[in-house]
Amino acid sequence: MVLTLSALSDDQSLIGQGQQPQVSMDNKGIIRVVFGSADQIFCAVSTDHGASFSKPALVAKLPLMHLGMARGPQLTSSKNFSVITAMDKSGNIYWYRLAHATGKWKSMGVINDQPGSAPEGLMNIATDDQDHFYAAWLDIRTGKQNQIYFSSLSGKAIHWSKNAMVYQSPDQHVCECCKPSIAVQGSSVAIMFRNWLNGSRDLYVTRSSNMGQTFAAAQKMGMDTWKLNGCPMDGGGLRISPASAVQTVWQRKGNIYYATPGEPETYLARGRTCSIAGGGANPLITYQTGDTLNVIAFPQKTPRMIGTGGYVKAVQLSATGNLFVWEQKNQVRFRIM
């Protein structure tokens, strides 16, 4: 039975008390939702395609954990493992790994190989379906200014690769308060970030064709620009389609746009905190206008309302159903539609 919000009471649509949920689905279709509450990380699991979730289990306690405003635990799942990352206010990126065979989370140490280099607390992780994991984050080790750093991990390895700077802004630093995004498809890895160049805060994408060993020059998304003396605190999202096309969504001047490299941007709606998801040819684009959460099944542009709250994330279940999770008054909720 597919449950919709109209068929759910508030209690039934509640996953747990917390903030900043992230959702992933592994190769076997098991769905996990990770979120934070104060200095604790929780994970809830669905084995019935998102119709119900287990009681959230405590993964770890991380004192002074970043949480809120796109900061919080990150999650991605692959064939044999799921990985969570979380950042503390001292600037360290901790990671935790779940072996699907055992169902046990394990604290694995830190990702950034220079202690205290990531105090801003903004990062993202991604994986392919063969246990290759990738991370991108804001890091101040170069000139004490935020630049884009990257690392990777494969299989049962216990240490991430030597951290590499994949972009350094010629105007001192990238945008300091916008979360970078990372996506993977096969050997292709793409990172999107909000830059700071000549007073403009536009979105740029850099791409690797060899699993992150090298990255191409960063390319600006869209034709227009945003001159802004401040930080919008809104990093957008990206994915790589099954056809290996980079697809991005982001906000400029309160407008949501869809864009691919080298092409003009497409206006979608008024709003912010947008993201893009889905494993098929057509992506799901979520965003919020005020506290109203919406989804667009691109290339259609007619929005459907998901609920109210903020920071909605999606996972595509089938051609006709999708799972959405979001935060609402310090509670994590879900809906299939």
C-alpha cells in the first residue's frame, strides 16, 4: 500500500525529533534517513519502500556538531556500505560507516587530513553503486580562506585519499556560507559550488572523468550573474543523469533555475533551498517558497505541494512514486507521492 500524507496522521508521518534530514537508497532498495538532534546523529530505516520507518537509532554523539542552515550529517549508500559524515565546530569532518551485511554503524575517524581545516561546516558526499565514495567541502587550509577540497574512498578502505584542492578562487575565496554539492555517475564526478568573483556569487561546476584523480576547469552555470555583497546561504544541487549529463538547480535573486553546462538557465519558480534527485532520465526538483515545500518533475514546470517546513530532500522510488523527507519545527517528516 502506498501511503500519502492525507492517509497519515502527524504521528504516522513523523520519523523523529531532529533537523536537517538526508535520505538515500541502497542497491537493494533499503531507504535510510539520517538527521541530527543537538550533538547526536540518528538513522531510521525503511525496508518497505518508504511506507514506514524504524525507530531512529543513535549512530553517534559528536560534541559541538554543526547543525542547521544546510549543515548537519550527510548520507550516501552504495552496494555494501553506507557512509555518514558530520562536522564539528572545531573544523573536523568525522565519518561513520555501516556495513550492510552486519547492520552496524562504526566510527571511522576523520576525513580532512589537516585538523581544523573545515570550520564552516559545509560539505556533501556521494557514491556510485560499487562502493566508491566521494566528498567535497569548504576548507581554509590554503591562505586561511575557504576553497573547494575533495577526497575519495573505495571499498573496505579505512582511510580517505589525500585531500586535494580542486578549486581556488582568484578573488581570495569561494562563497563562504553555501554548501557545495557532489554527484557521481560511473567514473564521472561533478562538484558544484557558489563562487565569489568580481563581486558576483554565481554557481560553478568542475568535473572529473577519472573518478576524481583530476578535475577540469570550473565552468559557470547560467548566462546572467548575481552581484551580491553578502552570502545567500543557498548552494543548490546537482546530479549526473544516466546519459552522463550534468544537471543543476540553484537560486539567484530569489528565483530557482535549472541549468546544464554551456546552456542558458531555465526559470522554474520563486523560492530557495532547492535540490535535485532521481535516477531516471527526468529529475525531481524540490524547493521551498516561504515554508511551503514543492516538487517539480522536470521538464514539467507545474509544482506539486509536498508539505510545510524546510530543507526537503527526495529519493525516486519508481516511475509513479517518490519519497520526500523534510524538517518541520524540529521534527523530521516523510511523505510518498
